[in-house]
Amino acid sequence: MTDAAERLASVLAGLDRACHLANRADRPQLVAISKTFDADAIRPLIAAGQRHFGENRVQEAQAKWPALLTETPGIVLHLVGQLQSNKAAEAITLFDVIHSVDRPSLVTALAKAQTAANKRPACYLQVNIGNEAQKGGCALADLPDLLAGARSAGLNVVGLMCVPPAAVEPAPFFALLAEHARRLALPGLSMGMSSDYETAALLGSTVVRVGSALFGMRD
Ligand SMILES: *Cc1c(COP(=O)(O)O)cnc(C)c1O
């Protein structure tokens, strides 16, 4: 096996282990976060069978993905980073899934862009689950209003997303996000990264966003 295939197999095995423990039949969707890595680093993972990829910057994704998408049909592209409203149209054009809808102004911009593009990506509402000043995501208290606004604007909201605080046990934050998704009857839970995807899978994550465990450390 190539390095990429070995890393992919190891992450999938970790997810399977967690699913077995949690007695769940459905493995979370693995999104390979390829930010900072170029096409030559991405191709081996595609060759190993990975189809869902994620980027955190629209411009970087525009530079490397159109060519890769032409090479391989069936790639699903996810945007996981903070999105400026003035990039909404470009994001709608390139991405199939947007994980970072976190404020009314962005909802408005995305709604306008998806009408213009006649395309309706799946969206996750990003929650600032640790209530951190420097982080993106909406406050838990604002979540019901954000969801109502996104729905009435016509966004296809499928779930909630979070990035828990760094360097503390993430499980309580994952459990809290899962609880809110349940209350709001949202089926999707985008949570879990390289250091905690098994914990996230145990707590009901439906999508994990894994970068360095698949690509190696970023500079
Ligand atoms: C970079 C990033 C990831 C992947 O992080 P790793 O720790 O490398 O797995 C996941 N989600 C978001 C929002 C990111 O920006």
C-alpha cells in the first residue's frame, strides 16, 4: 500500500472501531481536509479511493480543485473554513457542502448566490461550542434564529458543525453539539478532526474532517 492508502485505511479502521463500540452501523463520512497540500499530495488519496475532500479557503481551492475535479468524476468538495460574504458566489459555484454558515449576513449572501447559480449545496450551521472570543460560529443562544433564517432564505440546512476548544477534552463539546442537533431535529453532525475523530464518532458524528492524519503535518 502507498503511504496515503495506509493512512486512509488506518483512519477508516479507527472510525469502524468507534462505530463498533457505539453500536452504530453507519460509519461517519470521512472528509479529507487537503488545505495547504497540493494536487500531487491529493492524487494518491484519490487513487486509494477517497472521494470527499475539504478546503478552508475559497481562493486556495479555486487554484487546485478544478483540474482535479476534471480528472476524477464523483469528487465531493466541502468548504470547512470561515467564509466572507463577498466570496459566497464563488463558494457556491465550487463546493457541494458548506460547513461554516454562522451569521445572518452570510445566510443572505449564500441565498442570493445559490439562486443565481441554480445550485443548492448542503449547509451546516457552525456553532461556537466553547464560546471562544476568537472563533467563528454562532453562539448557542442564537442558533434557533439562525436556523429559522437560513431555512426561510432557502438554504439546505442538514446539520450542525463545531470546532471544540483546543487542548481540552473535546467529548463534552461534541455531546453538547449532538444534544442541540437532536433538539432541532437536524440529522447531520460535522465534528471530529485528526486528534479526536474516534471520540466524535462515538458521540454521533456523521461527518469527520480529517487533515493531518491523512496528509501529514502542515507547515
Ligand atoms: C484544518 C481543519 C480540519 C482538519 O484538521 P486536522 O487537525 O489536520 O485534522 C478540520 N476542520 C477544520 C474547520 C479545519 O480548519
